Amino acid sequence: MKKLFIITFILFLTSCGYTPIHNKSNIQNLNIEVVEMTGDMSFNNLLKKDLERSSSKESRKKYLISINTSFEKKDFAKDATGKVSNFELNLTSLFDVEFNGIKKSFTIEEKFFTNSLTDKFEQKRYESTIKRNFVTSIKEKLIVKLITLNDN
């Protein structure tokens, strides 16, 4: 009975037309060109390189994108001596997208809470790692938005 259920489930998924939203073929069908970047340039450069790797120049679906980002590091909590013990890292990205004469704007935000490290070098390195993780997350969310913009 269990085997029959598994076989039926597999057959259902393969024949129902299901495709994951993060399917590589969807990403390969996008030609993403970043035309303007303002704000946090270290983040913008990482995002631009990541988008260029995911983009296909042969695609007819061309998206012109302007990126405006702001990165904030806020004190979140202090210990008994008044020294900052926790930080909140915020990244806000505003995207202006032009596709087939249609202009859309949308914002993607990421937040992360972290403890303060005693070694300042390690703290900077850790924040850099968090920024790279923000790049991956925002790129994936942006691609989903672009795919849904294409479907409309």
C-alpha cells in the first residue's frame, strides 16, 4: 500500500505540470542589466556581479534595473556597563525596473540581529559575510519579482 501511494504521488507530480518557481530555466530566460546603482556600493557591486552571473544575454526578456540601497547598523541592546552587546543590521533595496515599456518600483528589505564580538576585525568580517548572505537572499527575491512581472 505504501509503495502504491509513493508511485501515485510521483506520477501525479510529474504529470501535473508542476515546476518550481526557482527553476534554473526561469533564471536563464532573463536578461538583467543594471543601469544605475546608488547607496551602499559594496553591496551594490556584489549584487550586480551575482545578477550578471544569473543573467542570459541571449534572452529577449530584457530588464533594465536601477538599484538604490541603504545599509544601517543600529545598536539593539547594551549590557550593564553601557557597552553595545547586540546589533541590528538592516538593508533596504529599492529597485526601479523597466520591462517592455512598463516601469515598476518595489522595495526588498532584510534584517539580521547579531551579537557584538570583542575582536573588531572578526566583527567586520562577520558583517561582510552577512552582507553576502543578504545579496543571495535579495537576488532570489528580485528574480521572483521579475518572473511575476513577466507573467502579468
